[in-house]
Amino acid sequence: MPWLELSLTVTAAQQPAVESALEALGAQAITLADADAETPDERAIFEPGVGETPLWQGVVLNALFDADADQRALSDALGAQVAGLSPEQISFRRVEDQDWERAWMDQFQPMRFGHRLWIHPWNYEGDTAEGAVVVHLDPGLAFGTGTHPTTALCLEWLDGLALSGKRLIDYGCGSGVLALAALKLGAAQAIGVDNDPQALSASADNASRNGVGERLSVYLPEDAPTEPADVFVANILAGPLLELVPRFAELTGAGAPFALSGILNGQHEELLEAYAPWFEDLSTEMREDWVRISGRRKA
């Protein structure tokens, strides 16, 4: 099935409004890339979580629409909804399914996190290092491959834990990559929680690909079990992390390790203060402009 790809370059200030407008107009998928890269092939693709904004001056947005979508109507609608946006900034091209998948796969290569853990594209057939723990992943439209620092920080943290026989909660599971990594590293059971049904579908599909489907359960937040977990991880945004402190404390068993990510440098200080009444041994790890907080639930 062919698609119509809409592309435009905007400023960082315009990006949230343009992305919101594209979603409202029915975009089936949206990717963001750094407009300041020297060539298109060198552009880093950003995995946007809900409400996240990349730290770039210029942003290339590519959005997929049904092949028969009205190009003039899309241009006019974007111009009407986003101040300062002109039709000359917008271009269209027809994209075949296989071309889109190949372009995406070219950006997603095997990656190692910590000592043992590897994330592979689901159809990767290359060699695997001896002793490697491999998660085969197809994120679909959900957040999380490991290319973003927030995900990478959590994967490295999981690789350093003793997970054998543990029960883990992955809050804001996205593609399921953190829950799957935990299961492959020895966890007995994982619970994935996300407010996006597409994320729950992606997590379940990836669990089946990795042969751990029976050990992963996925839920919308209002339906999730409330039994405290042996390990807790949440890779979302600083705002929800702050709002959900009491709930996360209830979901984390006494003495259990926990990690929070999706936090920009400068946001972590308020979070450390908010979590201190419930959690101890708090520490931070930074990558680029992103921070991970980890520690343990107080007994």
C-alpha cells in the first residue's frame, strides 16, 4: 500500500504546533529529525514521547498520510493552524511501504547496553556475541528503541540489576523494550502500563516476537494491577513523574530498586526532593541533556 509523505522544516518553537496539527489532520506516523545535519543521511531521528520536544534549532518533520489525501487541503490546513508557516515550506512525495520500512531499518542497527544486553531490529540476521542477551524489536508507532538517551539510560540500569525471578513494572512502556529487556535478563514477569493503546499493542507484539508473550501483561493506567513490584521503572516525562509520586510509591515494593527517566537536566532537582520521602539511595546519571534518577523504595 503506498503512502503520501508530507515533509517540512520548521523552527523548534513551531514544532509542537505543527506536530499537533499533523496529528489532527490524520497523520498515520510522524518522525522528527535534526535539520542542521550536513546531509539527510546524517540526521538523527528523534523518538518523541508524548509532549517531548527535541533540543534542535530546526526540525524536519515527515508525516505519512493515506495515498489519496488532498495535498492542497493539507497545505492550506497547516498554514491556517500554524502561525508563520508558508506553503513553500511543505513538500510531498509518494512512498511505497517497503521503501519506508527500509529507510527506517537503515537508522536502527544492533546496539549494546551495559555488558550483556543488545537490542536488535526484529529481522536482523547477523552474528550475536557470545553470552549476549538479545531483544528483537519492532517499535511500530510506539516510543522506545534505545536510540534515545532516556531509553538507553534505563536499559543500562536494567543490565546492572539482578533480575532473576523478579516481577517488574514498566510504566509508560511504549514499545515494551524495557519490560522485554528485563524478561530476557531473567525477570519472571513484567507488567507494561501505557495510556496509548498503540503502545500496548506494540509491547504485546514484541513480547511474542521474543518468545516471552506469556510473561508480559499490558494495561491502561486505570486497569493496571496495584500489587507492588520487585523492580519499578518509568520512562515518561518530568511532569507526570512529579504528579505520580504517591502512585509509584504504592507500586514499588519495600527495598525494591526503581528508576525514572524522561527528565531534562534541571528538572531532576525537584523530582529528587519529591521522591525523597518514599525512596532512598537516590542518585542521578546523565546522558547528553537527559537525566535518570534511581534508588530504592524505603522499607
